[in-house]
Amino acid sequence: MFSFSVTDCDGAARCGTLETPHGSLDTPVFMPVGTAGSIKGVTPDHVRATGASIILANTYHLQLRPTAEVVRDLGGLHTFMGWDGPILTDSGGYQVFSLAGINNITDDGVEFQSHIDGARMRLDPKTAMVVQNNLGADIIMAFDECPPLPCTPEVMRTAVDRTIRWAGACKTHHGRSDQALFGIVQGGLDVAERRRCAEALIEIDFPGYAIGGLSVGESHEEMVSALGPTARVLPTDKPRYLMGVGMPRDLLAAVQVGVDMFDCVLPTRNGRNAQAFTATGPIRMRNEKHKLDRGPIEPGCDCYACQTFSRGYIRHLFNAGEMLGPSLTSIHNLRFFQRFMARIRELIRKGQLATITDEFPIAAMATPRPDQEEHA
Amino acid sequence: MFSFSVTDCDGAARCGTLETPHGSLDTPVFMPVGTAGSIKGVTPDHVRATGASIILANTYHLQLRPTAEVVRDLGGLHTFMGWDGPILTDSGGYQVFSLAGINNITDDGVEFQSHIDGARMRLDPKTAMVVQNNLGADIIMAFDECPPLPCTPEVMRTAVDRTIRWAGACKTHHGRSDQALFGIVQGGLDVAERRRCAEALIEIDFPGYAIGGLSVGESHEEMVSALGPTARVLPTDKPRYLMGVGMPRDLLAAVQVGVDMFDCVLPTRNGRNAQAFTATGPIRMRNEKHKLDRGPIEPGCDCYACQTFSRGYIRHLFNAGEMLGPSLTSIHNLRFFQRFMARIRELIRKGQLATITDEFPIAAMATPRPDQEEHA
């Protein structure tokens, strides 16, 4: 039901095939994020048309609303979302530590308050498994502790200890053989802690390993410095998933050290804010200069938005507050990320990955993080 | 380039075929409204999939933003909106009198202030034609005066006088032979004034006639009492278009007195507010009772939303504030109106139009106007 095989390599970068109960997919792969069970503003047929082969949904958000039990009773996540391809759910760990109000962290789990209505809730290895079993994704994640960066060595050590212990408990409590459970490597920027965590998880033995706790505010260089040594420790015959990343430059750097899977809200979040990705860098669709531009968002792009509408029209949609502006720019951005990853796969197969920045100069750019640009 | 022929009749109700430069369509027809150049929240491929054969865009809104000149420079309305089928634009008359701040009405035209930014603007027969020629729709409308109901007989008489005079001026100033210019019959609930207006417009001679100034707050019975005598005066070989209507019961009543064309924002406006149309009456998608409902919005509906998603999911989308809730409910509603009109056409051809309320009980219901229900 679940298998992974590496098909081509270019240095540490590799192409692979991942088999899941809802179909197979090629790696390296970018997963669009459907936080609350919907890729924001884009119908699943359009998501599919961007080339997405697997999508992600957030356990934390779905457990808060409508709850995993409701999703289960409505047929499970695939039926619920109208997506018959592979789905991955995260464990809720990251959101508990970044969005919720923490009441108490113990070695057993986390008590927190919903960021929506303040309701008191609890996540621990067992509940994270019950919830994700109810949601029914093809790939699910162990419950981890994701400490904020920077933090003291003691805090990090404790978080890694818990992450290891919780990973074992998750494996014990995981109740569905049709779902692949991945462990998550924590350890912040401390390479020794990362290695300790990875080795302990490998000892427990998972069908795939995620690298969490990066892209949380550190620099690109810091991220890469922690990522490379971590990826090298992980088994070559299992998929490696870098959570919550990211910008094209980050994706490329991660692929180059052997990461296979990615997810990020950038295509849709930036799309809603009128920022479109192109191979030569991001552009602002609200800009006056697009007013009379009859060309597409990105010349040569084969997405629905670029094949159908002009920059001038999309600028008008944002100016007029029309929902279609965010939707079309999100569609373009989703397709942009898929085109970027597809080209990465092609170049790995040819042993020419290093040339990707010729076609996608954005992958060499220290492009501004969206929040910085949005608030500039 | 433009022609109309009646193919079947059932009493005063009739089926017809309308030929336009962007394709032919069957009447009676319902036109979804793309106010600012977009059917709100629905991509054109999904609009097309609902069965829409012609759509409407609002001259007033497009002239305010981005202006008709910009639409022209971006390739005209069809290219701008990504809609290669027939398009109709209204004249802006109704919006000027209902949305804008009126500064001055004279026999020459109207000076008003934009409801968006207060900019001073002017519409008169000549500018209404220049603007609509720039927009480039297949069917365009004469500039009319649409007085509020109720109003004094003097106000109505003056409005009808101006509407007639302006219609003649519009015909003079209309500069594109590939656009069909329709006259608009005003006269409120005064049947004699309606008849006087219609006869004067017929004298001027248009390829089609609209009935304006109804569905502006009067009762269903009042509307029908003004509509029937007006429709009977209009030439049988020209299309008749009832502007801004409306609820299924209103559509049926109008079809039964020989009206061929309709437009209304109801499918999308109500859809955004979580109200779904069904044959047995409207339903509220936010209702708690849909929480665990695995069925579609409307059993038997062939729309994308009903074929793909459950009521429970769509309720969740509205609860979670996801854009897809309004989009999917709008798609369903647009399809509902197209299914209703398609069935009306079938039953006219069979001479069985009176049986439509067996299949669509909603067409016999004094369904609440959306604003009443929304604010209830």
C-alpha cells in the first residue's frame, strides 16, 4: 500500500516514486496546503489541473473545526475535500506551539486553548493518532514538540527527548495499516541534537521521516546548515519531508541535500495578497504598471489563469475586490510551484540540476519572505 | 450577426433562438451577472459548466473601474473576462438612479457621483453608447431614466418622456453594427405609461426590447400586473428582456406572458450568503442540521458542487470562512437557475409549461426576497 523507491540521483538530489493507497506520485514533490480542508479559493479540479499530485491538510485546524469525528462521519478527508489523490496530514504539533495558547506541556502531551474560541483542548501521541486515523490521510505525522527558535539548549534537549518518546508512542497507538506514519526530526539549528533525534527515530523505524522546526524565522544559511547534516543521517531508501518550506531557493537547497517532499502555504497565501511568483521573481498584481498589460501573469505559463486572463484583468479584479483575483493568482502560483518541481525532477534525471537557476533565477534569489513584503 | 426567431409557443410563453456574433442561445434564457467583469467567486469554466449561454456585465461598475477605455484596450469585454460566448451590458441607468449620488438630472442626461470614491461623472445617451461600444458586448442597452417606485404621475411621465427621447438618441449615437441595441420600456406600474413608452420605442425600431423599472420593491402581483400588458404590446418577433428579475416565481410568471430574457444577481449573491436554491425551496447552508449530512446540496443536481461535495463539507466551509463555500454554493445556484430555465423550455415545447411547479414547487412559492431572509 505504501512504498518508496529512488529512481535517479544527481549528487545528493534524487528523484523517486511514492506509492500510496490513493495513487503514486513523483518526488521531489510540492504539496499545496488545504489548512481547513480546502486549498483556499481554488476548487479541487483546478488544484488538480495545476499538477498537484498530493495535498496537505492541517490536523490542528480540522480538529478544532469541524473535528476529526465529523470528517470521519462525512466519509473521511478524501471524500470530505473532494480530492481522490494522496493526502498528508500533519500532527498538529507545530500549530499547537505557534497558534494556540499553551496552558501546560508535560512529558505526556500538551494542553492548549483553541485560537478560534479559546476552547480547552489536548493533544498527545495517542490523541494525535486517533485524530489522524479519523481524518484518514494516506500519510500521517507523529506528534512532536516544536520549540521556538532561538531557545536554550535545555529547552531544545527536552523537546527532542519528548519528540523521540512521542514518536514511539505514536507508532504504538497508530491504528490503521492503510496510513503511513512518518516520524519528525526536531533539534532546531543544533546539528548534534538533530542527529540524535534522527538516529532515535530510525531506531523506532518509520516508512518516512520529516524534518520539522525549520523555516521558523532563521536565515536561509542557518536552515541549510541544519538541514544538510540531518538529511544525510536519514535512510536513503525512505522519503524525506521538509515541513513548511518554502521559497524556491529553500526548495532547491533542500532538494540538493536529498529532501523529497515539501509543503507550504506560500502559493495561496501570497496569491490572496496579489503576489504572483514567476521564474524571474515575484510580481505585485495590484501594481499600476499592469493596468493596460494584455499579457499573462507569466509569459509561457500554461496555467488556467495565464491561458485565459491578462495582467490588466487580474489587477482590475484585485482593485475591485473581486474574489476571482485571489483565486486566479493562487492558481497561477500553485502551477508555478508544480512547474518548478517538475523541472527539478527532469534536471535531476539528466544530471543537470545545477542549471535550474538559469531557467528559474528566482531559485537563486534571497526573495523577501511574504510577511516582510506584505508589511513593507 | 443578430437575429431572433420564435420556435415554439405554449400560450403566450415561447421558445426562441437568439443569434449573436459570439454564438446562438435558446430562450427563455437566464443570464448570470458579472457586475464588475466577473461572476463573483466563479471561474468562467465553471460558469460555462452551469449551462450559462450568455452573461451580463454592468456598464456603471465597469465605467467607474477600470473604465470602458481600459476594457477596450485590454481587448474588449469578451477577452477581458475570459468569456467567449454572448455578453449583454446594461446602460448604467438603473445603477445611476439606485447607487450613485445624483447631482442633476436634465433632459440631456444625468450628473452623478461614483458610489466608490465620489468622483463626479456623467451619463447621457451619447456617453452610454460610447462606453458600451468600448466595452463591446453583443447586446447593449439604451440609456433610460428609472424613477423610484412609488413616484408621482408627473415624475413618471417625465421619466418616460426622457427614456423615449434618450432611446432615439442612443440609436443615433450607437457606433457598432456588431452590437444589437435594445430599447428599455419604463413606466413603473402605470400600464398606460408602459404602453406609451413601448409604442414609442417600437416606432424608433430596435432589434429587442427590455422591460425595466420592475422588481424594485413592488409586490409580485403588482409586477405581473404591469408586465403582462407591456409584454403584449411588444413585437412578437423581437426578444423581450425583463431586467433584474429574479425569483423563480417571477421568472415563471414573466415567461408565461412571453418574456424571453432575464438577469439577476440572486444565484451568486445568495450563494455568497450561504443560501442555496433547490426545487423545493431555499436552504441555509450554515444550518447545524447539515453538519453530518453526506448528501449533496440538492439531490439529483448535476452541478460540480453537488457531484463533488456534501452538505456537511459546504457547511464547514462557511463556518471556517473558506472562500470555497461561497464559490460552491454560487456554482450550485447558477446551475439551479439554468436547470429551471432548461426545463421551462422543454415544457413550452411540449405545451406543458403549467406543470413546471410540480417539478419546481419553488416556482409557486412566495419565497422571501433574499434581503428579507438575510436580515431576518
